[in-house]
Amino acid sequence: MVCRKCAKEFPSEYYFKAGGLCAQCYEEMTPDERQRFARASGLQRMTTTAFELPGHTVVECFGVVRGIVVRSRSLFGTIGGALQTVVGGNITLFSELCERTRSDASEMMLQHAAEMGANAVVGVRYDATEIMDGVSEVLCYGTAVVVRPKA
């Protein structure tokens, strides 16, 4: 597969983020640039945890799509998070890391669905596993489908 921005070739889709961008190009973009690039690639945002999309009919099913992200905390993030636990309350350093990881996994799932020709993902779920101390995997998965508005 080839990155749409830098044109580097990669052995599989696991090196890619949303919109057909390699991880490096994706990380260098601002959130606004990422959103514009995703829209330009035709990526849809119709997702639901339900198995039906209200007002739409499923006309084609492509099967399971997923996005997997494995992240670790940096040394500074670990120290900062430890200091925040002394005070108590929301540990914002870890909350932000978790939210960014979930968002990246979701973007990868949507890109996988778009590559299959889907315009929606139903039955969306998240799963997280601690692989080793300080390293976690987040999996976002669902069923890629084509939906049409009900007549």
C-alpha cells in the first residue's frame, strides 16, 4: 500500500491511519487537516453501536472491520500522571492518552470500512487489553455495511 501524501510504500494497511495516510504523515497534520483529508477521501461518519441505522436500510454487508492501536505512556507522562494521582480526581494526562488512542482506532476502522466500499459501520465496539506494564492495545471493531435512506 502507498501513502496518499508522501507516496511511501508500506507492506500492509496496519501502517496507515485515516484517509490512506501513513502514521507519520497523519501525526504531522493538524486536526483540521486530518478532517479535511478524511472528507476528501470519501470517508463516512455513520456509525452506531446498534445493528440498525435509524431511517436507513442495510443493502450490502462487507463483514468485520477493525482498527488496532498499541500505545505506551512516555516517561514524562507516567511521572506527570503519578503526580496527578496524589491530588486525586481526573488524571487528565492519562484521559487524553486514552481518548486519542480510541479516536485513532476508530479512524483506522472507518478507513478500513471505506476501503471495502462501505458507507457505514454498525455494531461498533471497543476493547482494550494491557499487553505489558504501561503498554495497552485498543481495538475498535464493527460490521461494514452499505446503507440507503428508507423510501
